[in-house]
Amino acid sequence: MTEIGFDDFLKVDIRVGTIVDVQDFPEARQPAFKLWVDFGDEIGTKKTSAQVTSLYEKQELLGRQVAAVVNFPPKQIGKFMSEILVLGFPSQDGEVVLIGPERSIPNGGRLY
């Protein structure tokens, strides 16, 4: 494991947002959803894809708060432009378990 300084940590902008739209992503190589996440007035709504179809249904994702890196450059995924990276941990089976706050907080709050 490479050790980093606090200044390196500050370069990664991790914010909380609320999933406001979920759509199927049939063109993806691996099963995935397209997600739109609202980060509040300062950042706005950003989109991404997430390979979470095995653990989550579309309806249970709507309204869920998640953590995401918001300062990566956009990345083309097929015909879809991803603007953020939603964060998660692997389950025992290697499936993505999303990270989010245990209580509702204002969208756009930064992790510290």
C-alpha cells in the first residue's frame, strides 16, 4: 500500500448526492444502470453508470444518497458519458455495495 499525504487526500473531491433517475444500460458490456445524481446547487446533477444490477433494483436506488468522486474528468462508456464515480465496496461475492451516509444530509456535502 502506498502512503499518501493529507494534501493528496484533499485532491479527491468526494461528495454526497441523491439518485434522482435510474435507467437501464443495455449497451454496457457488463450489466449496469445509468444513474443521475443530484449534488445540490453548487455542482448540480451529474450522470454515471454503475454495475449494481445484481444487488439493487431501479426503484430502490431512486432517492438513495450515495458518495461519489466528482472531480474526475468525464469518461466515455460506450455511447454514454460518465461524469462521476459512485463509490462502493465489494461484497463477499464481489458485487458492488454502494456507500452512503447513515442519515440524510444536504446534497453536495464533502467527505472529510
